[in-house]
Amino acid sequence: MREIRDLDTVELILEAQGVLDAIRGPERVVDAGTLRALQQSGNYAVGFFDGGRMVGASVAFFGEPSTRSMHSHITALLPEFRGRGWGRELKEHQRQWALSRGVGNVTWTFDPLVARNAHFFLTVLGARVTGYAVNQYGIFGGGDAGDESDRLDVKWALADIAKTLAPEQVVETLAIPRDVEQMRAEAPDEAHEWRMTLRREMAVLTNRGLSIAGFDIDRGYLFVETQTS
């Protein structure tokens, strides 16, 4: 039996820190004290359980009051529990939690080289890219394996439904590796070259007045003409 539970005790907070440390390695994403403070002040802090065992955790906090938004800091599952359909279930839980508190948008960042995340966030959920940040968190271990930490900023409008782009809307595509995480382990120099290439090509396309409007697992990022008001 799997369930999502609030991290409402010290014991659960410490367990969640241990799970996140196991996933992200020596570069700690959030410590137990900060996690406890976020939870006690009314922010989103949950654990994912499978058969009574915590196998992941998610932390989000409220943004500026006028934006009616929440920023999702981290959502992570132990590797052996990925690919089981949890992602949509977890995001739906976060969505319902946010809507019940008057939040209309959830923002987060992700590594634009990780294809599985790009597909899930942009195609499945329908989140919208709002910006590209170069080396946003500096160089660290964990998910970026010592490489520079470029990120795409996204916003998920919780009332919207994911839409499929019409073929004629797509004016450019930008491919990325199928599995950059494996590449980082086996060929880190090649993965770094992909980082630099993607950073450069993103800038070129953006400067042409194009913007990311979706992702295709075979073609990569889908660019359309930027809409101006």
C-alpha cells in the first residue's frame, strides 16, 4: 500500500532528511531543522510511503502573497521506486493541496538536459517555461554530478489543462540526450559538452524571438514564435 503523509513529527522529518540525502548525495538539499521550520509554518512537506517505508519526499513553500504561488523546492523518489506512475500522483496531491489554500500556480526549476523531467513537466503536466538560468546553484554533486547547474524555470497554472501543440506551430526543435544521467556517470566530458551546447543554442533561439512551448521525446524542445501582448 502506498500513501502520501504530512511530515508532522520530528521522527518523520529526520527520516525524510535521510531519504533526501540518500537520493542527492553529500550535497544536502535541505536540513532537518529547515524542513521542520517549513512544515511548522504551514508549508508543503510530505513523505511518500510504500508498504510503510518512506521512499521519497517533497517540499514546497509559499511565494509572494500577491502571486498566489508556491515554489516546489524538491520532489524526489529513491531510484528503485521511479517509473511506477508516482510522478503524476504526487503532483496531483501537491496541486490539490495548493488549490485548497488559494494557490493558483506552482513554480520550480529543473535541469533542461534531463529528458524524462522535460517530458513530464512540459508535456504531461503542461507547465510553462518562464526562463533559463545559467549555473543557478553553482557546481555541486548529486543530480548534476559536478557539472554546472543550468536550470529552466517553469510555472504550472493549476487550473489549466495540458495542451498538445499543432505541428504547424512548431518552428524549431532542440534535441537533448535520451539519458544524460547515465552519460554523466560514463562520459562526464561528453555530458559537459551537451551542457555548453544546449546553453548556447537556447540563447540563440531565444534571441530569435522564439520560446519553448513543449517537449517531444524524439525531437527534444519544441519552439514557437513568442506571443506578444
